[in-house]
Amino acid sequence: MKKFIALMLAMVMVFALCACGNNTGNKDKDGDQASTKLKILDSEYVTEDYAIGIAKENTALLDKVNAALKELKDDGTLKAVTDYFIAGTGTLPEVQKNVAADAEELVMATNATFPPYESVDGDKIVGIDPTVAGLIADKLGMKLVINDMEFDAIIPALTSGKADIAMAGMTVTEERLQSINFSDSYATGVQVIIVKEDSDISSADDIVAKIENGENIQIGCQIVTTGYIYASDTIENGGFEDHVQAFPKGADAIAALTSGKIDCVIIDNEPAKAFVEANNG
């Protein structure tokens, strides 16, 4: 039943995605792009839990991470971190201040292109995930080491022992559970759709109509993310395999959208807001 419900949700989401405009873009009378400003459609599609990935054989670490997460939830620290990065309120807790120089390392694999969960600021990786990982490392008496890599390299890093934990706005899926374990959830991700501000798409009904009219819709996703998994799986089942384009980074998909190469982007709501704000300047 769970699998069926998930598939139905995915089908609804893809229909919504496919309506994100014609890939030629809206042009003014001189043939130039009328607007590169972006907006997020009101409808939210898939809602899923974010959790920490850990190798299947490392059950002792899984138990320790879950215990640390529970403490961070119970004392309000986790909420303070998310409020700071998402709402811009409160004070960020101190992280790794008193860690011993010779402490055992806790190696975290991430893909630092997903603000506010992780992004690069100067020579540091900042955001919700590195902060929470640092707080967990503090509770375990360990020194956090962050390795930034392509998103599709994260699970192999865990299974090969090159990383101890993975935090990259990762949702728990049946496919990923075949390779790794996940901790308890520490955040909720909502998938949304970004389109150009002047798009004539405003509802799922518009989407269905465009599909039925045979418009060539191109959907952008970051490769191996939840949006990509749902979109590609459902499109394969529906026969629309030519409509999804996978990009190494969410920012690459946004660039393709603004340049008119694709019609929409599916991504988590919080990074979506950051990308739209940055693009609209």
C-alpha cells in the first residue's frame, strides 16, 4: 500500500512538473527573453523525511547518532539550528569548540550545493547539516571532518568506508535503504517546482492540459535526488523518458531554466527559496 501511495504521489508531482512551460520560454516582440525572474508554484508535492545515512554494518554508530539526535531535539538545540538557517532568527549554537586535537574523526560526506542545508562560504561548509553533524560529533567526543563530493558519490563513500555519515538533505527511500541505514529524521523536505515568473502555469489543470496538447516539456532535477528519483521513475512508467534532464547541481538546473533550456526545476522547498531569492536579486 505504501509503495502504491508513493507512486500515486509521484505521478501527481510529475504531471505538475511537466506543466512548467514551453522550453522555448516566453519572449518579447524582439525575440529576447522577457524575464529571467523565477517563482515557486504554490502547490507542494512530495513531503519526506531527511535523515543521516550510515553504513549498514555500523549499527553501533547508528545507535549513538540516534541518541545524540534525541538529545538535540529534546533540549531544543535542533530547532534553534533550523530556525537560524531557515527563519534567520535566534543564535547559532557553538560547535566543535572544545574538541580535542587528537580526537577520533567523524567523517561526513556531503554535497555542499544545497542551501540552507549545506553550502560553501569562503573556505568553510556551512548550513544545517554541518552544524547538526558538528553537534553530534561534540556529543560523541569526536572531531568532525567534512568531505564535499558529487551527490551520487555519497552512498558509495559510506559503503566503501570512506565516510562514517552522510548528510546532504537526503530523504529516506526504499532504494537507498537497500544500500545503507538511516538515522531518525532530523528535518522534513518538501519538493516544489520553480518556473519563470512569467510562466502561464499556475495549477495542475494547466499542466495536464499542456501534456495532452503534446507540448515538449523539459524538467530539470539534480541527479539522484528525491525529485529526480520520483520524476524519472514515473516518467519511465508513463513513457515520457525524454522529458527529464539531470544536472550535477541544483544551481546548474536553475541556470538552464533561466536560459530557456528547460521549463522547470523540481527541488526541495528551502533551497528553492534561496535560489529564487538569489536569482531575483
